Amino acid sequence: MSSRSCPDWPQLMEIAPELHFRHCTLREVQLPLEAFKETAGVSLDAVAICCDVDSHVFYAEHTDPQVVAALQGTHWIDLREWSSPG
């Protein structure tokens, strides 16, 4: 288990066992350009997003609200949307 694994990993494993949520910096994640523009003022080196980087799924409860708003309309998906039926 990574030291940067989300502390809510037991709960997240029940929702999405195939995903691995880690707390990452925006620099590590390399947001889409349209989202990056919307995150002015958020440090690229601060832990600001909880996500499965490979699947582009983020956990909004542990993600900076400005980043959550910036990801709307991109290929990144909120876990609540990803796990909802339909």
C-alpha cells in the first residue's frame, strides 16, 4: 500500500475495487489544458486531487474544490458519476 493511498481506501474498495485512489499533486496528474486553466492559484505541487490516474476517476470528497470544478466537462469522471448505475 502506498503511503499516498487514500485513507478512505477500504470504503473506496467497496465502491470501485478495480480502482486505486491516491492523493496526487496536480503536477503528477497533468490535468487537461482546459482544466489546468481553471486551477489558477492552486499549487501544482500541493496534494490537490484524490484519483485513480490511469482511469481518470477522481474522489471529489478529497479533492480541492477548485480542481473538482475545473474537471467538469473533461474526460475525468467523479467517482459518484462513475459508480452510479446507467
